Amino acid sequence: MMHLKLKARGGAMLLVLAAASAETSIPTAAAQEVTIAERTLFLDKHFSATGKQKLTYLFLQEASDVLAFNDTATVEVHELGPDGTASVTTQFLSGEHAVPIPPLKRATGNPIILGFLESDIAKMKRLTGGSVNYFRKHIRMALAATDVHIRKTQIDYNNSTVPAQEITIVPYSGESQNKRLGRYTGKTYVFVTSAEIPGVVYCIYTKIRKTPDQTVDSSMIIAGGDPKQCN
């Protein structure tokens, strides 16, 4: 299998595009049985029932440790393959916030997931001085854990209520000895997906622990979704 690497500011983006291409490898921490979280985010065919269209996602960076901003991301589905894959092009954010993602001819999962994670990892690097590989590794390991938290839920999309599932990870929770991470050891990542919506990804958001509550750090939701369900 081919590993697809992306060049970006500060080095190679080595979070393998398993979430996007059927020709790439699964980003597991080790050779082991694929977890439900990995399958849901990286192996399930997110475009098999989507059809040709442009999907728009609304991104919001809250004012916490970085300047607040909002932007959009798009995934355009051009052709559908008989195997359930799709030819797609992705534009994740714009200007200085943009994350480059190449066109994919046989996308399996939705590359919007990789865009969000790479954007977050770049931010974590700036805030803590940690390496991008460190953050990628811990996210991969958290998704590969057999005890990853998954719950069934419902979401509102285009005035309809549909079933969904919510995957939650806290990838740095075991890093309390790493003083550079500080309060980020409790940073939570939440992925909400539903096979009933185009592209499967409903929203992704992160939360940073504060007293007494957790505050949303950044979020991304498909246009037509309810932002109140992503916090």
C-alpha cells in the first residue's frame, strides 16, 4: 500500500490519509484489530450514498489561547466508483489557516477529518512547542484504544432528526508528567458521525478543561447542522 504524505509549513504532514484514500494504510498505532472508532472514521465508505455535490463545513475557532476566527471548508464529490469510493477535492480553510489536501481519486473516508486534525495539531505545536509527530501519535493511539468512548445519539440536519454516534477521545490524558502540555492534558476531541447525512461527518470539536466547566476550543459542523449539538 502507498503512504501519501503532504508537504506543509514546518515539515511533512505524516498523519497518513487513511481517512481519505483507499490506497493508503490505516493510521493505527500498531498492527492490531481495527477498533470501531478507526473503522468509523477511516475505513467506512463515507461517500457511497452521497452523490455528486459540494459539501460545506463551518469552522469556528473560539477565543481561548489563540485569536478567534471563523472560516469554511469544502469537499467536492466529482465521481462515484462502483466500490463505494469517490473522486474528491478538498479545500480546508483559507489564507494562513489553510491545510493543503491533494485531490483524491478513490476516497474512502471524508478528508475533512484529516483537515481538522492537522489544523489542530499545528495549533498545539505553536502553543506548547511539542512536535507534530508527538500529537499525531497520541491521537492515533487514542483512536486505536479498545476502550474508546462511543455513544449513540441523535442529530438535527436540514430540519430532520437522524441517528448518529459520538466518538470521544482524550489523547493526552496520560501525559501529566509533560509540563509543557499543562491544561491540555485534559483536551477532549469529539467526532459526531451519521450514515444518514452526506459525507457521514456531522461535526468535530475540541474542548479544553477549565474550572468549573469545559470550554469549546474549536469546532466544525456541516452546513445544515445545529451548532448547539457540537459543544
